[in-house]
Amino acid sequence: MDSLRKNKTWELVDPSAGQKLMSSKWLFKIKEGIEGVQNPRYKARFVALRFTQRAGIDYNELDVTTTFLHGNLEEVIYMRQPPGYEQDDMLIACKSKGEIGSTKSLLKKEFGMKELGEAKKILGMEIVRDRSRKIMTTSQSGYVSKILNNFRIDNRKSVQMPLGGHFKLLLKDYSVRDCDVKRKSKVPYANAVGSLMYLTEAVKWILKYLRGTANMELVYGTDRGNKWDITGFVDSDYAKDPNKGGYAFLVQGCVVSRKVGVELNTMAVNCDNHGAIHLSQNHVSYERTKHINVRYHFIREVLEAKTVKVLKVGTEHNVADALTKVVPGRKLQYCLELLSVGVG
């Protein structure tokens, strides 16, 4: 309420004669804290129930993106008094500490800001720095723990593999039995799959795997390769499922999935298939390869420009192998180490 009053979100008045009042509602949540910086807090947001009015009769709607409480409406809207305003956290990154300070000063002139120091949590990820070892780690241990608690998996036995070799997840290999239906009814599959964002029948197995790996982190450091060196690994499972493939790209030895806006040296892409490497380097068209979409031949262009080179790597050293099939525990651990995934 203090924030709403401070931002002059509304003015308390008597309604005009014949004016229809819009209903309102309180929304409550607990905002997660940042360890050592900020404790968890109870948050409240007071909202107008716009769906109680009809467009063109009660009001005409114009949506201005992200104005929130700072927007000034020309229209007069009356709303019943209640039966939070929640600010967004952000990251500021720059090589110059002076520029960071200037940006903060400008923001503080316009908005009420809290100085939280170095980033320790963003988008559900925990960020930890070890300056003595010159490394930084990111993890989602808090989010994983919340999922496990929601579905009461926290006290169950963990597993060391994300998928057991005994699972058959292809639709054509799976038939529903009465015993399966009875067993699944004890687990909130729809909610669990929605939280994990994995479309899989083996959701309980994955939750057990998360329990055993909740503390794993992505480790970034200055001693993990030449600056901005990018290495890629690719693999596909043509024999069993032509649509199944996987890839992993590493910057300074740590896996990433974003574009890097810097000038790069020639990027190495490792592949364990001689045929795929030959096709990428050979412009000759064969009868068996005519079906390949033209856009996939982009690799030949970047090979000619020498911005990418395709290298042969043994299957045992291809980390993308773990993305297309169930691999032994020792191979999985080896792949995680190459991807700089582990407990810091």
C-alpha cells in the first residue's frame, strides 16, 4: 500500500453518479530471498479485474507495454477499494565500473532502488564467485529443491542417470496396461511434467535423478581454455530415430547456449561420423543425399570461409553422445566433466 500511495497510483474519490465500479483483487506470494543479502518476503499485488467490463461499453482498452504503476491514464477508471507493487530485479554488466555507477544513479533518480551488491541470484539461478580460484558457478539447486518438495521426491532414493536403459519412450513401443494406469495415478504427472518442461513418461526417474544432482553447477573460469575459443560437439541417432540429435557448444571449456558477440577464431565442431564429415566438406551431390534440405548445406559455406572446421572425434570422447542415447554412468560422468558441469 505504501508503494501504491508513493507512486500516486490512484486517488480515493466518491464515484460519479451512474458510474459502474470495476472489481478488484489481492494477489499474494512469497518472494525468494538472496542468501546473505535479503530474506524471503511476503509480497502483495492489488489488481483491477478488467474482465468484469465489456470493451466499447464500459471502457476502451489501450495497452501500453510495461508501464505498470508509472503510466498516466487519460481515462478516469473507478474501482472498489480492496476486500503490492512488485519491483523487478535486474543485472547491469559493463567493463567500466564508472558506467555501472552512472547507470545506477540515473535509475535511482527515477525509481526507488535497493542496492543488492554483486549478483547472487537471477531468473531462478544461483551465482557464486570464488575470486581466489578465479571461477564463477551458476546452478538451479533452489529451483530443483522446490520441485522435489512439491512432488514429495526429496526423501526418495536418488539415481545417477537421467534415463534408465530399461525405459521405452517411443509411442510405437509403449502400450498402456491397467497396472500402469494404477501406478501413475499416485503421481501428479501433468504438474510434474509442466514444472520440468520435459515431455517424458519416465518423470519419476528424472525427479530422482534431480535429487542426486541438485547441487551440480556450471563452472566458468579463466583457466579452462583460450579466451573466447568455441568448441562444438554434435551427434545423431540415425539408426533408431532419424529425428533425434544433440549438440553442445563450449566457450572457454564451459557449455553455453547463447550467441557470443565478440570476434572469434575458427570454431571446431567435433563429430564421430565419417560420412557426415565427408558430406560437409564435399560439394558433390549424391542420389541418397538429394532429400537433404538446402539450409543444412550452410555448413559448407562456413567451412569455405574457415570460420568453422569439422573434426573427427572418437565416440568415447564425444560429449554429445550422451544427448542422443542412454550411456553408461562412467561415460556420462566423463561428458559432464568435459562440459564443466559438477559440484564446485
